[in-house]
Amino acid sequence: MLSILIPTYNYNVYNLVLELHKQCMKSRIEFEILCLDDASVYYSIENQKIKQLTNCNYFVNDKNAGRTSTRNKLAEKALYKWLLFLDADVIPVHSNFINNYISFLNDKYKVVVGGYRYQNIRPNPEMLFRHKYGKDREEKAASERNFTPYNYIFSGNILICKETFKITNYTSENTFYGMDNFFAYQLFLNKIKVIHIENPIYHLGLETNQIFFEKSLKSVEMRKHFLIDCNQIEKINPLIKTYKKIKRFHLLPIATLFFKIFEPFLKRKILSKKPNLFCFDIYRLGYMCTIK
């Protein structure tokens, strides 16, 4: 029995639901597909068609609450023990996507992560940075992800036991972008067994370079605000690990000065026609050093 949960905002999610519904019907599993729209302005008419599919439903928030809160509401609505969370702007790579997850509907692992892929096409120049980051940093084989399982927790394609989700997910509505880092830490802290498998989705809805850059800085702020003093956080978060080394050796003033001097140069390299991810790493570290 499987609850497929999809938070959506200003995105036509019908084609994704249609594909998932087809695979679920073919597998003969007992299932439901629930979509919760976070008070979108667009695509509500298109998404209403989801209600016409068996075992599917489409709800709308009264006001915009953010993805974390929307995910929590979906989990509360879910009927079944196992929850498959998917982002709205994805599509399964393989036609046996659901069957691959069905084989893990047992208690050996509480969390199963399928992985991300990005299409091998050159995107619009305004989205080159997001595409390159996805291809280089997120599109990893399961064998590599299992080597450091808590470093690759992506809530956009994850199977999780409902009870595990309840004890590890952040519950406040006042959240930052990048709460997957907090979620990963809670799994680590509670010693929840995580397995990564080869069951990817294509991430289709790429943000523009500038929007992704700004969201990434929000994610850095989230880590500094929520995670910096957490016990053993450096074991699963390389950015915080490096920051703590700088702080331990009393190098924060030097790192801050360096960042202030070179910040314009680093940003140009990141948002150029050939995005430099090493400069992006340095930028995030420098930005974390400047946050009070």
C-alpha cells in the first residue's frame, strides 16, 4: 500500500500524475496519489483533471504556506504507511519506477532515495548554472550516494515510512529554503537506515541562474541558523565542516575579508556562460563566514 504525495505550486502536475497512475494500475498495488497546491495562481484548471483519475485527489491550500508545511499536510492526509514524496516538476526516467519502489515496501529500510537526473540537452543560457550544478552535484550513481547516504537526501524523490517522516521532518511553517539539510540531519541523528537505489526522476523545472543562486544563499542561511551548533553535524555537511575548521583556527576575520574583496569576482564566475562550481563553493563558504 502506497501513498504518493506531490506538493505543487504554479506547475501543471497532471502529466506526472497520469504517468504514476498508469504505473500503479499496471502494478496492481493499492495506492493513492494526492496533490496539494500551495495556493497557486496558475494551472489550477489543468490540475483539477487529476480528480478524474481513480485513487487520485487534488487539494488547494487556502494561503501560501511553503513546501515544508505542504508536505506535512500531505502526510497527514495520507492513508497508508509508506509515503512516496515527489516534486511536481519531475518525471520518472523509467516505466518501472513504481515497481522499483514496491520491492522496498518492508521494514528493512525506513528511507529509500531514488536519485535525480538531468536531461542531456543544453538548456537556455539563463538556466546553465542550475543545470550544471544538477549534473555535477546531484546526478550521482546509487553506489556513490550510499557511500555517504545522508549527504544526498533529496525530498523530491524519496520513499519513507510515515512514522519516520513524523519524527524527522521539520514542522514549523517558518522555514528557509534548503530544509532537506535539516531533514538529512534528523535522519542521521535518529540513526535511521537510508538506502539509495537507481530509480531516478528527471528534474524538469529548472530555475534561472539568479533565482537558484539566491535560493542557495537562503540554504546557507538555514544551515547557519538551524544546524551550525548541532552535535556531529560536520559528519554529514561538508560546508559546515569547513566553516568550523576556519573558526577553530581563528581565521574567520581573514575569511570574511577575503570574501568581501573577491565577492564580485566570484559571483561573475558563478553566473557566467561557463559556471564555475569551485567558485560557488568558495562563495557559499565566504557567505557563511559573514552571517552573524
